[in-house]
Amino acid sequence: MQSNGYAYINTIGCQMNVYDSEKLAAILKALGFRHTTDMDQADIVVCNTCAIRHKAEEKAFSFLGRFAKAKRKKPRLLTVMAGCVAQQEGKKAFKRVPHLDLVLGTQAFSRFGQHIAALQSGRRQIVDTAPSDVIFDTMPDKADVSENQVSRFVTIMQGCDNFCTYCVVPYVRGRERSRSWESIVEEIRILADTGVREVTLLGQNVNSYGRREGGISFADLLEKVARVAGISRIRFATSHPKDLSCELIQAITDLDKVCSHLHLPVQSGSDRILKKMNRGYTREIYLSRINDLKNACPGIALSTDIIVGFPGETRTDFHDTMSLLTEVGFDAIFAFAYSDRSSAPASKFSDQVDEKEKMDRLNQLLALQDQVTEEKNKQVKGQVMQVLVEGVSAKQHADFVKTSDNMQQMTGRTASNKVVHFPSDTAAVGDLVDIQIMDAYLHSLWGQPLERQTS
């Protein structure tokens, strides 16, 4: 195939955006573009954007804005804004980035190739934010999966039907749509054949997978994925508390390949704020789901998302959130100060919380969680945990002693999603290694491998 030059893709945002960028890269490869990590070498630059927070949106415009000078020097250079900000802004994106060539919405990826052809024929400033009833569904190219890539994301659905008042996802990704289970399983089989050992199934609310289409449940999908030879671990994100069924809890318990870790966003510990957020559950309901999980899966690791400073949040509401952290004992949290998104209903709410107060509350929350996380990590000292090896550690641990020319400090994750560093002269990427935990820190564990290793 004749080369069309080089393509550079910049991804901003969530795991789903990473997955989408892989799809865009596959389309560009089929068109004859070669991947490059050098922006100056690129003949086409794609920024796959995120609109969940204002900072991410501004980051996208800033990145694309820098190519005005480059386009004057290289007139054939193509610039593309793809993803959520593209869907949200449409043709308005050209006002901020006049040299932009293509605005490609979240449901227009299947038409990416034809738009590139049109641009190469001389068209400019194409906008495609048209909706689609189906998910752009392509299989990965085995040649594009790195032999050292032990873990991959697989999107199983797109869009959302929940309409939380702070969230733009239903507006930029559309209503909920699920892929067929056959397509998902086939993609995972291909990944397993390339050496991938862990998959993370992605969706805005994986718990409602297949509901709109009348297909199999998410628990049934997990069972089918667990049958794929070569896959050792299955993770998934994100789960909505109101849809966490007994069937799914049972699947987490019964299926050995499903990791003992669940990310269950709570967003707030206050019933008043949860109602304003349109979350569809109360604090009591959330805690009952957590109790069911802990009873069915003793030792399960839990993580969550929390928004601090939602409009109208009082100090009492915030203290309800702080007390929930202590009551649940999350292993990790992802916490953010509330940020207005223009297309989300909450942007019109009164009683906005002062920015300084937001940051004060956020820092209090994070400080409390640091204490909880470190204590949870210390509780596993002395235990033997199975670690899926991801590669060589980027940073050497203080206890690492190079005892031979072949000894390296390796890193991997437990089924409960804890990062473990350890020395080894035999462990390879993709191995499952039994590690005795010797020390614990805020963000990681340190251990020594036992003799037995399995691949």
C-alpha cells in the first residue's frame, strides 16, 4: 500500500478514549498512514478529546491551536478534532481553531475514512456530528498489538441513559447502545492470541449491558468472556450502583477470572446531593450494595468516584461524604472538584460553591483517603498475592538490590488492583507470579517472589 505519510494521535481523557484512538489509528493505517510519535513529522494530527471537565476541553483546544504555524509551513498537514469535544462544539470549534480541517463526533468514526479522502481532495472544514444507531465495530489487527501488552481495554457499549445532572455523556456520546456479545468475544479472542492476558470491559454503565437490545445480561457476558482461552483476568468499568444486581455479584463471586475489585462510583455521601445529581439511589441503598458485595466476596477491593463542591453542597453534605469514606473503607478514590459543563443541567443550578471552598474540601477528602489507603495496604503485609507481570518498573524501589546481571525490578498488579514491585531474574511480561508482600506504601507494595510461577 502506498504511504500517505505519518499520523500522530493525541488522546485526552478516559479509558474509552484510549480505546477509540486505537480504532482511529487502525483506520489511518488502512488508509496508508504510518504511526509516528514525532508531531513535527506528522502529515495528519488527530486530537481525540474529552469533555467531562473544563480543563480537558481547554487542553484539547490548546493542543490543536499550536498547529497554526505548522500548517503555514506544511499546507498539506491535516488537523482533526475527534471525540466528545468535537461532538459538543460542532462547527463552533472552527472559531477557536480556524486552521482545523475536520470535526469528527463520537458517532461518526465509521465515516472517518471518507472524510480524510475528501480532505485530501481539497475540501476543508468538514463537520460530522450526525448520530448513529450502531457502534463502530472493528476487530484489532494482530500486528498492532504489542507483544509486551499484557492488558487491553475493550468497549462493550457506548452512550448513557442515566442523565446525571453534572454529566455531558448522554449529550456527547448519545443514548446507550451495546455491542453484540459475539463481536466482543471475537475481539477478546484475537487479543488473547497476541499474548494479552487481561481485558477491561468498558462502558458508561456496564451493569445495563444489553438491556436496550434485549440481549444477554452483563453477568452472562462475563461468563462468555471467561471461557476465552488465554485470558487470565477480567476487569470492568464503570458500574452504576442502582443497577448492581444480585446476578452480577454472584458472577464476581463464581467466575475465577473476574478480578476481586469493583469500581462503584458514589459521587456523594449526602442523600440531598445524590437527589440533585439524579443518581437514582440513596446513601442507604449504596451501603446495602456494598454490604452485599462484602458478604459475597470477602476481601474484595473497592474504589469509587466522588465530586466535591456540587452546587448547593453544604458542609453537612460534605461531612456525610467524609463519613461514608470511613464507613466503606475504599481502597482508592478518584475525587474531583465540581466543574460546570455548559450542556449539563447542573450548570444552571444556583448556590454554586466557592472555588476556594471546593479545593479545601477536596484536599480534606484526599488526605482522609490517603490514610485509609495506606492502612489498607499495610493490612496485606505478609500475605502471598498473585501478580500479573506488566513489565520492568520505571522507578527503583529503595530495597531493590541487584544481586546478579539478570536481576531486574519488575512490576505488576494483583487481582485487587494493587501495584506490586519485586525483584526477579526470571519473570516475564504476562506471567502470573506469587509474591509475598514485604512492605506497603501509599501507592504500591513491595514483595519477594516465591518459587512457583505460572504463565
